[in-house]
Amino acid sequence: MTQELPEQAGIAGQGLNAQDPITQQIHHPYSPPSGFEAFPPAVHKASTVMFKDVAALRSRMTQGKQGYTYGLHGTPTTYTLEQRIASLEGGLHCELAPSGLAAITIVNMAFLKAGDEVLLPANVYGPSKEQARTLLSGWGISWRLYDPMDPAGLAAMLRPNTRLVWVEAPGSVTMEFPDLTALVAAAKSQGAVCALDNTWGAGLAFNAFDFGVDVSMHALTKYPSGGADVLMGSVVTRDEALHQGIHQAHATLGIGVAANDCELVLRSLPSIRVRYDAHDQSARALAAWLGDQPQITQVLHPAVPGSPGHEHWKRHCKAAAGLFSVMFDARLEARQVDAFVDALQLFHLGYSWGGPMSLAVPYDLPAMREPAHCLPGHLVRFSIGLEAVEDLRSDLQQALQQAF
């Protein structure tokens, strides 16, 4: 007599008439025993979520994040990462996005409609400005730039239709650090929503919500990931009503993140403080060394005395990221600065930051903007990785010797 296989018995016990092995694979009855516990969170991948009956399907549709309806709207893996990012930033609610720019888009779509206005700092992240210039303006949403180092000037710019004000700390590329207390107060003085790009601070340099911001946007691509192998963003709030608007925009835009990407960020989060501090210490040491080189006329690093907004940083922050820029003497030729970057061996040429490897990028600053806080010259931005400081310093030195 042929012994009945366990899976066949299980299927028969469920009243299923499934003899084909492929059908058995799809409707396999086995479930692992409960009680397994380990430090890494489980990775749940799903588009379709299963319901035990029609009543459960209908009732769960209104439960939000208290239950599961469809993979796009949350799984145990995404909920876990959302709560950890919210805690990291000192918030209560979090939505995940497939990139930092997608997270910016969610905020814009949640709070802006035709006839509204959004204000951006003059040193805003470039793609955010481009989104305002193209998509938002095409939808009838106006936008203007303000000087982030002049809170009173920002307050004077506010109009009745100014619905959203973006803040960056520090500014993109030129690294000015604003007076966050005054700037956020000015942004909110007439009821506008204040959203902060908190990627640089990473929830570690300062608590964004202590300054009164309404929304903290974070490119998890950088320090939370730490491996230069994940694209992801987050939007964190404390206010329930604001969160509901963000959640609605997130859901209707059809934005989701992959479970394996969440797994990588969850794996990296426990080490984010150690990595952030290491980036910080190395960047400060190298920024100080570069500031002593004759080719460099200005160091743009919030934690370095003399850098624009340094006093604000000192009052507001507990740490700094591994990101800074330098201005090469205007008397040098642009081709010489490019040759310096090309001569670097340990520094790779590439965008982004927060990964284990160091990066360098030359920028055509006059083509971007003309910041009053920068001396004339040629700007190069550095992202300091986790390599030994002495090795990076030696690499910088040999490149300087080759190029100048």
C-alpha cells in the first residue's frame, strides 16, 4: 500500500480536490510552527493579502495600519521600518517612498493644489527645485526662492496662498546652516506647513520636531541604508491630521517600497549612530586639513568655525554628517580643479553620500546660484566614507600635488 504523503493528507483534510503537484504547490497546507524569534525582523513579500472570509475582507478595508489589505499599502516589514524611522526622527507617523525625491513628491502632493504657493530655500536640493519649476508650475502651483539665512525676509514673503515652506539644514552643496528656531517660526507664522529635508541630520544631529517643523523628509538612501545599495525615502510627522493627508497622497499615488530594500535598511539601522559619528569625525579632520592648503580659500562645513551658519549649528546640533564642500581659489583654472578630482584614487566620482566609500564632485556653482556666503572660486563637494583618515588625507595630498 502506498503511504499517503503529508501534504496530500493536508489538502484532503481541507476538502480540496487537488491531485496535480503544481496545484499542490500553490495551495500547500504547511505552515511553520509559531514561536520562532530572532533579532532580524521577518521579510514579508506580498502583493495580494489573504483574508479568512468575506467579513474580514470588508471590515479590514477601513483599518489603515492596524491591518493589511494589499501589499502596496503595507506589510509587517514596511510597518516595522516605518515605526523605527518615526522613532529615530522623534515623530509618530511615517510613510515610506522609493527615493528621497519620491518622498518630497508625496509632501508636495499632500499639501499643494492649483492656486497654492510653495517657498523653497535658495540652496534647496536641485531636483526639488526642478520639480517646482516643471511639474508644480505646470499644475498651477506657484513657487519662489527665499534666503534661508534671513528668517525675517522669509516672513515678509509669505502670502495668503503660501501653503508649504521647505527648509534645508544645511543647504545643498553650499552647506549654509540656518537659524532653525527663527526660520521655522517664520515659515509657520501665517499658517503654512513647514517641511524639513532632514537627510543630513538623519535624526541624529538634532531633533527636527524640537524646532516646530510639521514634516520631516529623509532620504533613507544615505545614512540609514549606509551601503550605497538602496534607494528609499521617508516622510515623518507628529500631527495626526497632517499624517492623514500624507497617507492619502501616498496611497493614491500608488507609491510602495520593496521588502528586500526594507530589509537592508532595517539591518543597517542599529549601526547608524556608530557610522554617523565615524563619518563626522573623519570629515571634520579632513575639512580642517584642506582648509590649511594654499589652493583652498573657504571650507563649507557647518561644524567648522567660519563656515556660514556655524554659530547656528553649534547652538542647534549635537553632531555633523560626513559631508562638506571647499572653494578652490578663483585664480585657479577650472581644468586644474577637474584634474585634481580626476587624480583622486580613493575618492570616487559620483553623486549621493552616506555610503562606506568617499566621493568627490566638482560643481559649477555660478550656473546653480550665486550664494552671498561663498567666496568666488571653484567648488568641490566631498562625502567622507569609512576609510582610514590617513589614507584619505594622503590621497588628497597626492592629487593636489599632481593638479597644481
